[in-house]
Amino acid sequence: MDHQNEKPFNNPNLFGQGWYYICPSRDIKKGRVYSFERFGKKLAVYRDSQGAVTVLHGKCAHLGADLSRGQLIGDRLECPFHGWQYDRSGAVVRIPQKLQKKVSRCVFAFPVTEQFKAIFIFNGPEPLFPIPDFPDGGPQQQVIKILKGEVINVHPHIATVNGFDISHFRFVHGLDLDDSQQVEVLNEHQMRITWKLPLNKPGWLNRFLKLIIGQPFVDMEFVSIGGNQSYARHVSKRWSIMILFNNYEIGDGRSMTTTIIIGKKGKGLWKWIGGNLLMIGYLHFAMNYILDQDRKGIFDHLDFQPKFTDADEALVKFRQLVNQLPTFEVPE
């Protein structure tokens, strides 16, 4: 079916060009082939002898056999049906049958990166933008927690735009955000909103947060990258944290959302306990709690047919941005 004239926003027929989460890096071992599904397609995923991850469209270019059920011959992926072999670029490099005419075939090979102890693929011929870096130290200085994926009953775009909906944070989650929010379209792929959460209410949680971050408020930026990925980030002299959100469609109007929490390893016993254990543990609990409120209270019963008001400026801008983003359909 031709979807050329359709708009991408909240459209299950179109898949935006962007980075999509596959799994934790530790799950892909050398010498094995793994099966995943994204964009309505079967994918074949493996790690070669040098440790590099390859992700190929899992439909053999001969008769359509499932390549994820094949085996590795050295660093080549062999089809289980007729033994055609593919290299990391997706090109057929060996056909065991004797052919009278030369055949040149290939399957699509996704751009792949490993970051934050996770594997991501880009849905497109080449990446248009990178996954954001953690602003405070390299991989050896990071503490990373990949939360269990959660199924939500909305399109990935609705999950992402939810991060720009400041009113819902106040009403649904009871967060007393101030009125200093600023919305900015950064470029053709990214949009940002900044806000502050004062920690002036009594209670142990606010005292704990003030002690950890060293200031009487939490200042955050929330940035969308493409239509399906976003992050929330806080950077201060004492503490830096980034929470990466990645969403992909799983059919029937549902999405899988994965959250990755990245912090800086503290030095010394107190910072290690307070920063690494308590803060990451608190954010783990908070993210699960917030998502549970959104899912059970809102997403499970949402019929998203927006009639925006002037209070929804950020949501309108996000929809406009997504509708200008390029989409990509994996070639057969």
C-alpha cells in the first residue's frame, strides 16, 4: 500500500528515520544468531568474531527464508534453506548451487551502534544524527541501569510528546513545577523544553534530593531526538543524570518503551552509596511509578484525537517537527 502522502505523526503505517533500541549488549553473544522484530520486519542479529554487532533484514533475498534461523560460518550468515551466505553489509557472497547466470543480491543492513551498554539500530540507510552523549565523563565513569521494557497502548510519538506536556506532570503526577518552561526547536530533528522543580516542600525526599544535587531545585531539560527517542537530563556541579527513553511500535496501536538511566560514578564511599545506589535506585522507582500512572490512568484508555489549545504549544510544535521528519521502509 502506498503511504507516500500520509503524515508521519501518530501513523502506524510509517516508520521514522531514527535510532531504535534492540536489547542490552550483554544479550548478544559471539557465534549465535538472534531474532528480533522491528518495523513489522524480522531481523537477524549477531556478533562477529571481532565483537562487532550486525543487524540484517531477516528475509533471504532468494526465497524469503528466515535468516535469523540460520547459522554463522565464520563471520558470514548462512541461510537455513539453500545455504546462501551474507556478509556484514548484507551482500550475498556465496551461493552453493551452480548457476548459469551470475546473481547479485543483498538484504538491507542497518546502521548499528552500541552505547550505554545497549544495542541500537538506525532505521535508514545512514544515521542522520547520533544518540546523545552523557555530558559528564566517558563510559568507564558511568553507572547504567536499563529498565525492563514496558508495553503501552499508544504510538511511540504519543509516548514521546508526553514529555513535553507540563500540565500533565502537575495534574497526573503532582509535580509542583514552576512557570519558567522554555520550548525550543533545536534543529530539524530535535526539540527541547526546560523546567525547574523547587525542593521547598517539607519531607525526607526533598531533603535527600537537595543533599545529593547540592541545590534547592532540580533543573531539567527534556529533548526529543527524532520522533521515537528522547532524554531528560540534569547537570550540576555535584551530580549529573540522564534518562534515555526509546519507543518502537509492536502492532495493534501499542508500543514498547525502554528506559535507560545513566549517572556518573561517585568517588568515595558516601558518593558511591548516595549517588550510585540511592539515586539510581530512586530514579528506577520513580520512572516505574510515573510510567505506571501514565499507562494505567491515561494510555490504556486514550483515544488520541487532539483538539489543541494555546496551552499546548509544545505538543503542537512536536507534531509539526515529526511531520517534517523523513521516514524509511526497509526494502524487500
